[in-house]
Amino acid sequence: MSNDARTDGGTVTEADPGASAGLLAGIDGYRVLLYLGLLGMLTFFLIPIESGLVTSFKNPSGVSGSLPFAPPTGGTFTFEKWRAAFDALGRGLINSALYAIPATVISALLGSFAAYGITQSDWKQKYKAPVLALFVAGIFIPYQAVLVPLSQFWSMVPLQEWLGFLWALGINNDYAGVVELVVTHVAYGLPICTVLFRSYYKNMSEEMIEAARLDGASIRRIYRRIVLPLSGPMFAVVLIYQFTQIWNDLLFTLVLVQTESSAAAPIVLILAGLGTSLEGQDFALRMAGAFIAALPTLAVYIAFGEEFAEGVAT
Amino acid sequence: MGTLELDGVTKVFPDGDGEIVAVDGVDIEMRDGEFLVVVGPSGCGKSTTLRMVAGLETISSGEIRLAGQRINDVKPQHRDIAMVFQSYALYPHMTVEGNMAFGLEESTDLSDGEIETRVADAAETMGIAELLDRKPADLSGGQRQRVALGRAIVRDPEVFLMDEPLSNLDAKLRSEMRTELQRLQDELDVTTMYVTHDQTEAMTMGDRIAILNAGELQQVATPLECYHEPANRFVAGFIGDPSMNFFPVERDGETLVGDVFDYSLSASTLDDVGDVTDLTLGIRPEDIALAGDSTGDHTFSTVVEVVEPMGDENTVYLRFADAPEGETFIATVGGLQQVSAGDEITVEIPEETVHLFDGTSGEAVHNREIDE
């Protein structure tokens, strides 16, 4: 008994031999294999990114003369490709932001409204259920299935006429495509946003909402003052998810804006043709372009990272 | 003023193809400033009743009137009712001050200054003035409870509704808050409807108690009336701890014949009984007296099975000498009385303390006598 007590509460010097023996005992063959396996997987997943990054800093002789994942040496190192990529993609960055940011914010907000309606409002369950069913069904419609109806729909909408005042201000009328992208992405993202917010609002304390009702707040005021301020973590999740989806989407831009020569061409359209010519592919330029195109999504992750973790946990 | 009337209030929940009657024709009339405790076992419909008064549940039939006005179709936010929830339901993103001010901001046209003054006053009353800048997450359970109460009193409503507000507190804090709530209600003189499953809270706090069972109102009366003159067997068994002992008996002339004992009745008691023959005899544990010898009319020899010493008194589980083992009833005797398991003792069941209930309907046919 006294021996046990001493081992537990003993000083460092007394406990040392036992501790080091324990440490050695912990490292068995299984652990060694496990960590080696994990290390192997880490390398496997990081190699492409590392290769892309080092390639983007190489000049043509560096690209052809060294292994893809070998870093550039003094002679083959250059910022030239990043500069060229940025020159080519700059307008695409702005065009993409022009539709990705509004579409993300609007779809998140509308999703939050809709989810609030089908969870916390006192509408009858028999009216809520079909609405929810429609939203859930919306999630499962593949992009490819709507491409033809989508382009037909936009050819029927006289958007060019409606936005005439913008063209009169000297804005290129290709930007109608950006408006189309905003509306399309909001419509397409709304179901998943609603379902994500719904699960979050379902877990919100019902008694708290009832307390607010008894405190005299209307359904709108409850949303404004109670539900919206408490939705931060879920907004982080939805904003990150939607922004990444919309920013990276190529399919809708191909259908609605179509060409990289358009003034409203988003970054993904320009990136698709970047560094490809009759002489072959400029891998370094393509890599640099890819990283530039990925930077905004990375920035959004970093900006909302903390709330994101909280939102995913709930 | 805050008179609150429930008139045949009924709540029916649909359940698959059928329906469940949660509250069945409850009639309660509360005068202004009254503290009414609604008590009953879980699932008896007491919370549903409260939520109907609050407007959080629709009323299937019947009428609720506040100050003479029918409020069935008035939205909760317009009823001028404040409610304290079991979970406190504080707004986690607001400070204590924000929580308390919210109701005033939403339901009145008061200026910011007036709101601030009223919040400060209410916080002073509740002893939480120094917590106003904190958020609910930084408060202890007892402090949150005070904030929840403060949020209700700051609005100065016609009616307070409280849904088991003390059940999340530890025993010591609960008895403290019980006293404080009573003091507060007395001071504010606001009509209060208080729901609990705890009969101690019901006995100690209420001006009157309403006892519900299976959605039906059993009795509305003062705590002592409920205790000494229960309307039926359910009330008799629910109010009081340890609860009343019940023995099924058959009336045979002037005698009640039980499984293992006979009990003779006086003429006046027999008058109350009338022609009912199937009866239940009820006796409160503290009315069972230790008798020196077995010569009296209503004395019985018993065996002590278990003794639970509480300090001030002993809870004794007794068994009639002829009864099979395990068929016990409870008596409470003074803490200094030496009683131990296995003892054979003689007890008296005095006739003036006996309750009699109809064996089938459970209605009280005779209640104990009370010395005026």
C-alpha cells in the first residue's frame, strides 16, 4: 500500500526508471507500423500539393529538367509564372467574387429564413412537412440534369432588357451572365442551406423561443434578436461550404458565361485554358494559376475556421 | 385585475388515428393576487394546462378568461403573462440586463432610460444587481434561476406562470428559493400559477392547491383542506409524505371487515357511510399511535418490520400480526421512542382520524374530525 502511494506521488527521480520503462513498453511493433502507415498516407496526400507549389516557382528548364516534387534550385527559381498567372486571372478573380459573394450570402440568409420557418414557427406540421420534403428533394438534383433547362430558362428571361440601365452606365452587357450565375447558385444552394440550418434550429431550445414569444416578440423579431445572433456557427459552416461550391463550380459558368474571352469570365473559365497552347502545356503557369484560384476559398476557411469547428460539432 | 378563470378547459392531442385527452374539463377560478399551485404526477396534464394559459398550446374546448376577458385566441405575446421555465430559457447571447430588458423592449413603448431603471429595480429585488453585465453561461444554477425570475417580474404582468422553476436546484437552494418566491409573490401581489410535481412545494407555497390526475381536476382547496379533507382517495394518497395508508374493507353492519383486521364504527361515522359497503379505510402515518396495551376498541397488535430513523421521528413499517410478511403499513412515531425491527407492538388507529373512501369511485365518504 505504501509502495503504491510512493510510485504515484513520488518525486521525479524516484519515478524515472519506471516511467522510461513504461515509455519503452508503449512502443511496440503495432505502434511503429501505425505511425509509419500514417506518415505514408500523409506523404501520399501532400505530394501533389507540394509538387504543384514547387513547380509553380520553376522556369521551363526547371520543369523539364527536374522531378516534379524536387524544389527549384537557384538557377531555375522564378516568380515569373505567378506574375503571369495573376495578370491573366486578375479580372477573373473580380468576376468570380462578383457572383460568388452575393450568391453565398443570399443563399445562406434565405436558407436560414426557410429553416426558421419550418422549425420554430407555429405553422401546422402538415404544412411544414411537404415544404421540407421539397427542399430535401432539391438537394438530390444533379447539376448535369438541369443544364439544358437552365440555359433554356435564361434564354426566355429578358434579362438584357431589364438590366438596360446598367449597360447605359457603360457596363459590358456580358455581365448579365454574372446576374444569372447569382440567381442560379442561390436557387441551387438553397436546399442544402435550408437543411443544414434546419438541423441546427431543431436543436435550439424550444423553451427559449417560447420565452421570447411570451416576452412579446413577434416571429420576425424573434428571428432578428434571438435566432439570427445564435446562428453564427452554422452560418460559418454554410458560408464556407457554399462559397467553396460556387467559387469552384465550372459547369454553370460554362453554360451561362460560356467563353473565357467574355468580359464577365469567372476565374474558373480562364483557368481552364491557362497555359495551354499549340506548343504544349506550361505546367508552371497552370500550377501558379491553380494556387491563385484556390486562395480565396482558403481565406474563407481561415476567416470562419473557429465558428466552423463549432458549427460542425453541433 | 388579474383574476384568471379556467372554464371547462380541455386539451386533446391527436395520436395516430385516435386522440389523447391531456386535460379534461378543468375549472379553476383564481382571484387577483392568489398563489395557486397545480400539482400532480408526471403526465397528469398540469404543464399542458399552464401552457394553454400562456397561449403556447391551443385550447381544444372550454374558455380561459383573464380579468373577465376571453383570451383563447389572444396570441401569447399579447396576453400580458410572464412565464418562468424549468430550463430557465435564458437568451445565451445576451447579458443578464439584456435578458431582463428584452420583454420590456418588445412589449412596451418605454424609453431606454425607463427600461434601464425598471431592470435595475427588478435586479435589486432579486439580488442580482452585480450580475447585470454577465452572460448566462457565466452564472451558477441559482443565479440563472434568479435571472429567470427577474425577467418575469420586471415586466409587471397580470399573471405569472411558473413551470417547475425550482426542480433544477439542489435541495438546500430549493428550500431557500421556495421561501423567497413566497415572499416575492406576497410583495408583488401578482396572480401566480405554479406547476410542480413536488407535493412539499404545493403544501408550503400555495394559497390553494389544484390537484390534477390523468387530466382531470381532483380538488382545489387550501393545502390544509387537501391534507385533512381530501375529496378522494387520489388526493389523500398524493398529498402528505409518507403517504396515507389504505386498507380495502367491507362494511358488515357496524363493523369494517378487512383482510386481517376488523374495525368497528360509531353511529355518526356510519351516517356518513350510508349504504356503501365496498370501502377503503385511510389513515395518515402520524395518526397511528403506540398504545400501551391491547384493551382499547381500535387497538391492534403488530410486528415492526423496518425502522427508518429520521432524527425527529421514526418512520416505522408495521405489519398486522396476522398479515403475511411484506404487507406493511407506515406509522411515524417520535424520534426518541425506542422501536426496533422484530418488536411486537400494539398500535391504536383512533376513529376520529380515520378517512373512508368509496371502494370503487374513490370518493371520500368520511373525513377525519378536526378540532376547531
